[in-house]
Amino acid sequence: MRNLTLYSTQKIHFPNGHITCTTIDLETSVIYAASERQDMDDVDIEIWRIQEECGSSSQSIIAMSTTTSLQVPYLSQVISLKMIPDSRKLVTVMRGGDISTISIDEDDATADVEGTVEPGILVASWSPDDALLVLKLILMTSTFDVLCEAPLDVSEFGEDAPINVGWGSKKTQFHGSLGKAAAQTSVDIIGSSPDDDNQPRLSWRGDGAYFVVSSQSTQSPQSPADVSFACTTARARSSLPRKPCWARTSAGVATFGNVITRHKGLGSKWRRRKDGRHDIVFFERNGLRHGGFDLRWGYKVRELSWSSDSNALSVWIEGDDEDIVQVWTTGNYHWYLKHEVLAPESAPGRLGRFTSMAWHPEIALCLILTTPYRMLGTPFVAIEATQRLWDGCTNILLTPFRTQNVPPPMSSFQLSIKPALSLPQSRLCSIHSSFSAERDMAALLWESGYVELWKLETRLGPGRGKVMNPTRAWAGLFGERLSVEYRQIALWAPQSTGDGERSWSPWLRMIEVARNSRLVAADNKFVWQSPDGKLHTYSYEDDRSVPVAQFPEFCLQSQAVLVQFDAPNDPNPSGAQAIASNRARGDISPLRRIAVILRDGVVMPTDWEKRRVERGSRIVVAVPSTMSLILQMPRGNLETINPRPLVLEVVRQDLDNGNYRKAFFACRKHRIDLNVLVDHDEAKFLNNIAVFVDQIEEVDHINLFLTGIGRGSKSPETIGRLCDALREELEKKDLTKYINSILTAFVMKSPPDHEAGLATLLRLRDNHPDLVEDAVKYIIFLVDADRLFDTALGMYDFSLVLMIAQHAQKDPREYLPFLRQLRALDKFYQRFRIDDHLNRHTSALRNLSYAGTERFDEALAYMEHHQLYEAALSVWKGTNHYDAVLVAYGDWLFERRDFRQAASAFIETKAFAKAMVAHEKALEWQELFDIAIRVGMSNENIASTGYRIAEDLTSKKRYSEAARVLLDYAKDVREATVTLVQGNHFSEARRIASLNAEADLLTEVIHPAALESRSQMSDDITEMREQLQKQISRIRELRIKKMEEPDAFYGTEDTNLHNVDVMTDASMPATAFTRYTVAPTTASRTSKRSSRSKRKMERKVGSGRKGTVDEEEYLLKSITKLVGRFSITRDEARNLLPHLLQLSEEHRSEGAELQRELDVFEAELEAVLEEVWAKSVEGEDAASVGDTWASRMEQREKEKQVNPAEKIPRPELLSPGAKDWRMNLFHY
């Protein structure tokens, strides 16, 4: 649904010329026009140059003369004027036979005659690529070399002649008497049109592969197909491909005029019917007719022409009074008359006639017309029609899309326009229309200034009868300025304005603006745009225009909208605007956000709503009241969609106004999550929950809403709060009516409250048994029957259990024996069996405790079986069975090796023997010996216990504690000393030996142990030195390799290979893709690692296997661990060195040697750390090129090339407290 509108005109006057044809230089945007003056035998030709950007000036560049054609002296003598861009020459083809060229780049250019066709030239046409010239059927190149010549009248069809066996003809079919008469029927003779000028026509197809010729045939072909196609004066239509050969000839058609070829390959001709009316007839390439349309007037047709995009067809009509050019477009297999251009009068009182008609070869819908004394440039623009579509001069197709969707060429109503005033026949076409945004009215404008106002009276709701009943409210001329050509009209109809002529006349106002300006669609104001893109608003009170904004350039289609902000920086959008692209996608953008973007200059966001549409779809109109968007498909049909943002905007407005019912049904109709009713304003919804229930009183709709809430993404607390609030309101309103909705509210809570729902049914069971049965069926529909059966059983109500089982159609043999068995038991034991059946073990244990003391042993076994110790403690606390439960609890903790907790439980029950065993297992020797002494354990048992505890503590390397136990409880000084020296506690060992006057322990235990510790430290230093040397050598080797071959070391990837999907399955040597292994690899078998494979990969990376990219990082981590190990050895030496200095001369020398070894290795280790973690001087990183895929891949490769020394921090060799480990006396 697109209308054509004339958005600008350009008129150039030639006072002394007689323009007959034009051509355009596309490289320099220059128009050349040919003017001719005829004498008796000669004709004077003058070539004019017009700059398109200047638009109003012309310059004569050359004049020449030639002979007049004697065959048709009354026609224009310049057949063709063409600009050849390759040679920069103008080529003129004269009807007298001369072909001349003019070099336009020369200042004193002259016309050179390239050749002459003696009989004269009747038709000439250049190919679209300017490479070939056809003179009737003489095909030549742009340098005028003849390729071929062919006669126009031929008896053969051509090389593409179809095979015809006569099927379907009356002569080969039996139709009774009709078939016999058909074989003897004579063929009528087809005559030519009286409007035909008997001149041939020639036209090229857009790709230059074919051209078509139309001319009078001198032969008398008899058509065997139809009697209406046999006449000696019939026109023939033929096509030629680029390779010179005759392709095909069409059948003769009566009363044909000229012919043209559409750029898309469909040819067209006009013919005159017997009633004087004219038809435009289309042909396919095979010569067969393919549709057409009626011109609807009885004038003479001079020429036809297609626009460069083949979307518009111009028809040059020669009338009795003046010439008219009609512009036709097609849509959905229907042709529309969109516009008429009248020939201006050449002089006051003289008829206006056109002399040529041509479309711009590149700018679509730009028509160039010439009269004898002026040239008219008339660019059109195709604008989208909202609810009206022009179809001829007297019909407007109207469709209110709020209630109906009628695709063109059909419409809901066809408004016939018959001007109330007497206008010339050629000026009956309205050129513009406007609809009022405030009232149901429309205004129509004629070029002469005649205006009509119509009250449409559109029916908004559904129903029978007319969709609208238009009546003319006012009609009249807008002014008496005959020189003014009216272009557009805008209608603003205030509510207070009446309908009569007196009330409308004072409101009519003409705005004089710059030439080729356009009105901008706006509500409650008049906005117009000047040709330079500047926007103006017109004040009706002040009668003046004020500039308000500036576009970068002239915008053909624009609309003014009003956006109000609730706050200066309100980010919440209100309103939506649909923007459809021609790339099979539509973008829905919030209107306020667009205004914020324009106001603040922020980057256009990409998170707008997107909707996939058919490629080539166009927006017709958006109907906010129905939340719909009308799209027209490329083939012409209309489709209605409801974009989500449009629907949500109307829903938000309804929610703000408290119209929950309308918002609910809108969401339901358009399949929008009903949670939006709550998410818009949850606090307001909870406050208006009673209003919501009053408006949506249908039970099914409330159930649907609750289901949407329960299945939404809200938190369980929010869902429960909403369900409870709605349930409480429903219970207040009518419990019996909304019982199903109340049950739904219980079920949709998170977690579901089935027991509360069944309890509600018990409340209604006595007074409304029928209602309860239906409610039971409904809740079984919502919840699994087995779960409901178990819930009812857990409520200990057998009547409810039977009701659920019966309506769930369960087999009685499955549940009746079990229920009978339960009925035979005592109350609490019955409940115990029910809870145990439902796996509610804690409740079962509690009910079993209520069953009596005789069932305590069974309860204790049940507790141990299900490990309900903590629940049992709370159940039997304060009873006689509490100690038994504690003992069982302690035994269970002991079995789980939780000795500390088990000991506490045993102490609580006075089970000291078990408590001592638990403390011994936990190595809590202080608590153990405390209990042993309090219970009166013998000294022998205490000593044996002390030896056991000391042995266990020694195995855990708790030497000081083990020595303390041996001294305090075993009374064994020698073993305590041995234990201390094992832990390198020589100071404490010497103190104990001296305290107990055991001098022999010094020589027998402490001296040998000191030498043994020194020897062990020396071995550790040697081992660490060997490891350090190996690792630093490998690090140096890897770093040399990294500098010499960085690509091979890091495995740098070429980012251009990331888009390559093809990979061979054959084995290959190590490449950049195999940087994690030195072994050959094959194609990748998976693109996603599992958690197990990830852990395996992490272990593989941490292993530091030789030859992998992670080896250096592994070596650095190993050196870090070596530093920690040396620190431990040094701390041990710090404790040992003072004793080596004091014990003996041998110990003194060994101590000095140990200190020297530590000094040497510490220096070596410090040097290695300085070498390995030295700061490398590297160049600055390149400047960032933006967040692109290539930049991200480059950054990833850089991260892989990071020096491992930068990833692993340097270890500290000397801590603050470790600097004074040396003994200075070893140096003296």
C-alpha cells in the first residue's frame, strides 16, 4: 500500500527553443537537451547544457543543421540524443538519416557526421550499457560498426518457434456441429488503431540481452489460433538476443499502438478498443499476452515508458485541450493511477503540449518531461499509505485497520470523488489528502486549490452495516491565485469546530513556504521542512513560521511525535515505535529511549525487541488501540502482527488505570506471561487484590492466573505471598464459588500446600457434599492422585483417603487391605505405621514413643535403623529412657570415629570406661588421665596407658606432648629424653637430664642424636643443591628456545584459521595447534570437555611433563617449594647449632661445617632467585583496536605468552625472624 507523491519540481525555461528530446550525463549530473527549428527542407538543431545542481540555468553549446525527412516532416527530426560516457561524446540520430557526434569536453565543439542512412531513419535505440545501437533492424556498435542487418517483415516465427500440434483448437476437436463449423470459419482481418502514427517502436530489456520492435507488417499472416489475430495491417512484435538472430514473433493483435520493454523482461503495448477506450497490454518474452489494464479515458496515447526500477509506468496522453502524463503503479496484480502531470501552457491561451518523456536512468521515480519552451524535472517518492490508497482520479480506497484488514485492490470502502465545482476534465484528479488526528475527518486537495472536507463517520466496533458513511462537510476553492500550484494539505480539526461552511471558512489558511518544501506529519501542530532539511513550526495565531530543528539533509518521510518525561533522566520507556527494515527483520524501539538517545547523544543500543518478518515487508500502519502492526508482504497481501512491545505498552497503561480485566485478556490473547500483571507494580497489585477479583470473577481465568504465577520465575516467598493474598480474598468473597481457585492457590505455592487444600475440603464436607466431590475431582486433576492419597493418609482421616481413592479410580485391592490393617491398631501405633509408610520417620518415632513403654525396645531399634538419634534425644529427654538413648548415641558416634562427641555422650551417662577409650582414640590425653585418676585407676594401668599414648603421639610427631606423658605418668626420664631429641628439642632434653641428675643421658642419648641430626641436614642440603642445579639448567635451556623460536615455544595460532571448519583425519607433525603435547595429533574429537576431563587436564598441566608449554611454570613452582623446604631446614639448624657449639669439640667442628654449608647453599639459592625472577624489559603494548573478535583472539594469544615468572610470585628466602640463625662463635 504505497502512494506516489510529487515532492519537488524543477522547471527550466528555454525562451527561444523548441525542446524535443533530452539525455543525461550520469558522471557529471548534466542534462543535455536538443532544440530544433524546421524550415521547408532543413532543420536547425541546438544543443543545450543544464547543470542539475543549478537547476534553473541553461547554456547553448552547439548549433547545427540537417535535412528534414520527407517521409514524416511533421514529426520531431531528432530521433535519439545519447551521451556515450566512454568517448565523452553526444550522439544525435536524425530522422533524415544523419548520425552525428559532438565532443562535449571541447570548448569549440563541432558536430561530426559519422554516417548517413539514405532512406532515412524511423527508429533508433541504444542498449542499456551504451554498447549497441539499433536503427530499426540495423545492429551496430558504439563506434558505428554494423554487426548485422535483418528485414523487419519475416514469414518465420523465429529460432524460438514453439511446436504446435493443434491441441485445443476447434479444428482438431469434436464439438458436434460446432466443430464442423469451426473448420470452415473464415479468419477476420485485424485492423490498426486510428490513433496509431504508423511509426515503428524499439525498446531494450534492462539487461541488454533482448530488444523488441513494433511496426506495421506488410504481409498478411493468417492466424490459425483465433480469427481476431489475422489481418494484413496487424502489428508484429519480435525479439533479438545479443547474438544477432531472430528469436520470435508475436501473433497479430488488433489496433495496436507503440511498444516498450520492461527492465524486468515484460513488454507492454497499448491498443484501442472499438468503444474508443485504450488498454495497456503486456507480453511475455515468448510473444504471448500476459494481462493488462484499462486506461479509462478515450484520449490518444503517444508514448509509454518504464521507470528505472520498473515499478512505475508513465503514459503520455494527447488530449484535445492539453497533454497529460499519467503515472501508474501495480500491487497485488492490480494497476493504480497514482498521479497526473499536466502540460503547462506555452503561452496564455495556448494549449500545453509535451514534446518528450523520459525517466532518469539511475534515480528511480524521477520523470523528465519537456514542452517546446521548458523542461520539467518531477521526482516522485513512494510513501506508505496508512488507511487510504489512491486508485485513479475519482476513487480513494479506505480501510480502517482498527476493525478490518482488507488487502488492496479491495478495500472496506471506496470513496468516489466528484468535485462540487465545475473543473476542467484534465484537473479532476486530487493530488493530496490528509486525515485529522482529533476528529474522524479527511481533507482532499486539488492542484487548482479546490478543497473538500469529508466526515468519514467510521464505525469503530464490530457489527453489520457500512464500515463508514462519508459525507461532504465543506467544499470550495482555497484562493484565486491561478499561478499557484497547490501541493499538500494538513488537517487539524478542533473538537469545538462546527460542520458548516461558515465554521470552516475562517480556519482555512495557506502557508507560503520555500519551493519544494514538504509538510511533516504531526499532531496538533503544523510542521514543514524546507529543501535544505530545516524544520519549521507554523503558529496559527501569529501566522508565521519559526525554525525549530535542522536535519543533515532533506528527509522525504518524517513524523513529529511528542515525548514527555516524568523525570529529567527517566529511563523507563513509554510508548513504542516500530521500525521495519528490508532485511527480513523488524526492530521495535521504545519511543522515550529514542528521545533520550537524541537528547544525550548516546550510542544506539542493540537490545531492542526484534521480530523476524518476511523479507521485503513494509510497515503500513501501527494501530495502538488494537496493539497491532499492519505489514504488507512483497506480493501485496496484508498481514497483522501484534509486536510484544506494543501489547505490553497497552497492558501497562491498563494496569496504571486499574483496568485489570482488559490487561488480563490482552495478555491471554497475545500469549504474554500473566506475571506481567504483578511485575508491573507488585505493591499496587497486592493493595488492589479485591479490585482484581471483582473485575476477573471467572473461576477459570483466576485459575489460569494462579497457574502462571506458580510456574513463573519469582522466588518461593513471593509466590506464596501472592497465592495467600488472593486465596484470602477469594475466601472472603465466596468460599463455595471459588473453591477450585482456592485449591489452585494451595497447589501453586512453592512448595505446594496439599494438606491445607485437603483441610479446606474437610470444612465443606458436611454442608456441601456435592461441591466437595467436584472439588476432589479438580484437585486430582491438578496433583498426582498417589501424592494426594499419601497426603490424606498423613492427615489420619480415612474417610478423606477413601474419597481420594474412589475419585482417582484406584483399584480397591491395592489400598483396602492396608486400610483394614491400620484400623485394627491402636491410635498412636496406627499413626506410627502410617508415618513409617510415608517415610516420615521423625513423626513415626514420636508417635511410637506415645504408644507406651512396652514399645521402647522397638522404638530404640527403629531409632538405630534410621539413625534418628538427635530426634530421639528430644523425644525422651527428661524420661527414664534418656540414658539408654545417650549410650546408643555415643556408640553410634564412636563407630563413626567421632571420638570427641562420643566421649561427651559417655560422660553424660557416667559410662567412664567407654569415655576413656574414646579420649584415648582422640589422643585427648589430658581428659583421659583426668578421668583415670578420678575413677581410681592403678598406677600400673596409668603407666601402661601413658606408654600407649606416648607412642601414638610420637607417630603423629607430637614429641613434646609424648615426652610430657612419659615424664608425668610413666615416670620414664630416658624415654622422654629420647623422644625430645627425636623432635630436635635438644634444649628441653638437656634440661630434663640435668633436672633429674641423669648425666649419662647427655653422653649416651643427646650427643649421638645431635651428630645424627647434623648428618641428616647435610644430606638434605646436598639433595636440594642437586635438584636446584637440574632445574635452573632446564629453565635456561627453555628460555633460550623461547627467544630463538617463540612461535614454536608458545604455539602461536593464526587467527585467520579459526573460521576453517575442515580438518584432515590423517596424522600430522606437531604444529601450532599441538602446543600442549609433542606427540602428533589428529582432528579434534570433541568441542566440550566434561568435568572429569577438565580435572585430568589440570593434573596433566601440573605434572610439568618435559616438552610441554607448562614445563617452565612447573619448574618455577618446584623452586618455590624448594625455598620453603630450605627455610624449614634452616629453622631446624637454628635450634641445633647452639648445642653443637657447646657439647664437644667434635660437635663444634661439625656445627661450623653445617653453618658453612647452609651459607653456601643460601647464596646459591639467592642467586638463582635473582636470575629466574629478573624483570624483563619489554616494549609497550600496542594500542587497543576495540572489542572485536580479532582483538579478543590476539589478547588471548598474548595471555598465553606471559612469562611464567610474572604469574608465580617470587618466594621470600629470608623472613624477618630468620636472619639471626647463625652462631657467630663458629668463626673464632
